[in-house]
Amino acid sequence: MTDAATFADQLAALREQYAQRMETVLDDLCLSVAGQSIDIAPVLLANAHANLHKLAGSGGTFGFPELSRRARVLEITAKAWLDAGEVSELPHWEAWLAEVSALRGTLAVAGLSGVLVADVDSALPPKQASRQEKRTRVVLVDDDAQIGEELCKGLGQFGYEVSYYRLFADAEAAISADPPDVLVVDVMLQGQVPADGTQAIAALFARLHYTLPTIFITSRTDFSVRLAAAKAGGDAFLTKPLDIPTLAAHIDMLHREQEIEPYRVLIVDDDEVLAEYYRLTLIAAGMSAEKVCRPQDALTAMQALHPDILLIDLYMPSCSGAQLARAIRYEDAWLGMPIIYLSAEDGLDEQIKALDNGGDDFLTKPISDARLVAAVRTRAARARKVDELMSKDSLTGLLKHSNIKERMVQEYDRAQRHGKAMAIAMVDMDHFKRVNDTWGHPMGDQVIKTLAHLLRQRLRRQDSIGRYGGEEFAVVLPECDAADALRLLDDVRCRFGEIRFIHQGESFTVTLSAGVADSSQCADVQTLLAASDAALYQAKNGGRNQVRRFVGG
């Protein structure tokens, strides 16, 4: 069975479950108000209002839009009577009772071909690339063969699999047959039709009916060519002569954006069927989602999931969503996490009050699958970006000193719990002061960024990399012993030493040294860090441009 079919079956089952439950809810609602006089007890009217509020918020989600619409009208009337402390007139009361009784019929006439089935395909994510390690594939188009060969050689040093084409028509055939990860296209394609690379890319994407990450390169610097690149959907724009490390960094960034870790979402809603619907919808959109139906379980679930975003129902029996949000914000760790309220409440004043209590956004039920997914994805992406700015070094994009040390502790503790090895590597560039003194600090920064990029590209996805200080880097390698860590870092060492940096027509190379140690050799993370640092010291004293494994008691 396909994913779409499975998803449709799960939602159909939820809809049937919801319809059966609503039959009971509506029967109880009708019994509670039937025969009541205009002087109905406030508690009965309040209970009726609460049930109508839930019906208004959930009916449309499960394919009963008429139920939501009618319940909302009745809910507003009940709220007005509650606020006034009395039912206004007998005819209004009798009409209201008749409309409550008629709600039962909206379940019988709703069809299965409503919101749920229509939203299945739009909620499902596009096919994702395999997460297994593989070389990033790049298609390069440039009518200058010399530049093309130089770029192929330079990008090859970073481990990219580059296919070079002088003619765009040849590249187009290859792209259509087997789409690459990233395109690098010259804007000026002399003697070709079209001669403008931005027009060629726009036409190609129109024929393919999808786009690919694209970097435009050109010797032109005028605004019109930048605008043409933007109109063609270019993701980056670089001017010649090209700096290979900078181009490689852009390729790596675009490729990583296509393989982003699924956003983690926690849903808190006392309506279990509705919460499960939201959970399935977000999972189908490629996210990782969990639900809790009791507010008191939220913090425990958050500690386990570490969500990027929290969805909270505004009205729950034991506490309101706003009260839960305030309680969550007491923890410093959750101060920056986005909280979105979900409710049938459409009163602006009530929404503003809820947002004042720690919320970031308000979505009114019933909400379409597409809007729910879009709202969650947008907020989660922004939260990750803010977190990245706070935890990452501005020059390299790697973890800051304090964050990589925190990651060391986390991975060491995990390794101890699961009885597996983990390793730490300390990496330092050789004679880096000479680079700054000879070529200047801006060039020194370029060398640092190049090594950071190479480490990120050549190491495993589960590894964490941080700028420990200056030109020194720290690497945390889960489920890895010292021998495997040595092989990984030695590959980086060899590749880094082959990269030629160019400054004002002159070229130079830089080497690195590294030391590795694993958790089987050390009683705690501080000892492990000291051991890897000692191994780095041995590599420096042993002649540099080498990786040493810690040997000692």
C-alpha cells in the first residue's frame, strides 16, 4: 500500500471515529437542554457552550464543515447569554433549542469526499533524497573550457562529483535523465541559444516542472544580471574570478538545505482524535510529531522530543492553553521555542490575551491541512535559524566553544548509557600565524572557513564540529572509536593539504595536525578532552601535518 493510501485510510478511520463520538456528544447536548426553560441554569448553558465550541473547532477538520458553521453560530449566542447572565427572549431561546437539535443531521449528510481526502496529496511531502552518505553531484555549465576544467579540479578537491558541460543543451539532457544535487551555470553562454544562462535555466525548469538548487556565475556585476538571476530562481550569485572555497561553501549550504532534519512538533490537545489528526497530517508533511492529551504531561514529552515548535489547544478542562504556555516559559530552555495556539476562538481580544501569555501565533479552528503545515513549517524554520545564530560561530557556521563542549558531555553520557564508544578529535592548522602575516587576516579567515567547510563535508552527519578557538577545531564523533576517528581525520588532513589558496595571483597551501582519543580510554569527558589535546600536542611535536591517536594511561 502506498504512503498516500495508508494516510487516507488512517484519516478515514479517524473521521469515522470522530463521527461516532460526535453522535454521542450531540445526543448528550440535546438531552441537556431539551425541555429547559428560558431560565436555564448557568452551569447547563456553560456546558452547552463548551461542547459547541469544540464542535465548531473540530467539525470542519474531519469533513463536516456545516457542523462547524452551525455550532459556531450557536456558540456565539450561548456566550452572549452567559455574559449577560440571562437568555434574552423566549422566541430566541426556542429557535436556539431547535438549531441544537438539528445539529444531529449534519453528521448524516456529510460526505467522505470532503476535506480529508482532498488534502491527502497536498499534505504528503515530495520524495526525499536518501540520507545515506554519498558524494554531492554537481552539474557545471560554462562555455570557457579552461575555467570549467579549473572549477572541476578545485571542486573535486572538496569531494564533489562534478560533471562539466560547455554546451547547455548537453547539460540539459543529462539533467533531465538524472537530476544532480546542485547546478552551477554561467550567465553568458556565447554562441548558444539562448545565450543567457538565466533564460536557459528558467526554460529548463518550466519543461521539467520542478526546480533544482542553482548557482549563477558571471563576470558581470550590473544589477540587471542579478535581477535576471533572481527571476530565474537562482539560489546564489557569484562573480568571476571565482574563489573555489567560497563556491564549495555555497554548494554545501544548498545541498544541506535539501536534506534538512525533520521539524519536531509537539501537540497538546485534550481532544485525542483531533490531536491524532494533526499528528498524522504533520508526519505526512515530512515532520516528526507527537501528541499529549493531558497538559500535565507536556513538559515530560518536551524533554524527550526537544520540539522545534509547540501546538496548544487554547481551551482544555484542567488548564487553558495560555496558562500552560506561561508555565512552560518558566523554564529558560523553552523561552525561545515558538508556541502556536489552536482554537475555534475568533474573538480578537481573547486571541490577544492568549498571545500575551507566551504565545507566538494563533490559528483558528477548523484549519486546513495546507495552512497548518505552512504555519508550523514557517515558524519552526525561523526558530531553527535563530537558534543557529545563537549557537554557531559567525565566521565558520560551526558550533561555538561553549556549545561544542556541551555536545561533548551529551555524547559522552549517551555513549556510557548505551555501552558504545565515542571519540573526540582536536584539529589545529600548522603555522597559521604565517598565513596571517604573509597573506593578511582576510585571507586567514578564508583559510579558516575552508577548513570548517571541509570538516563539515567530509565527516559524518551525526558528528558535531565546533570552532574551539582561533584556528583550532573540536570534533565529537558518536559511535566511533579512536582508530576510526583517526582514519576520518586523516582523510580530511590529506584533502586540506591539497587545496591551493590564491591571493593576488600567488598560491599557497596549508596543512593541519590532529589528535584523537575515545571514551574507552577515559573515565570522564574532561579526561577524554585532555587526551585528545595531548594527542594533538604529540602530532605537533612529531613534525606536524599528521593525525595522532592518544596512547597513555
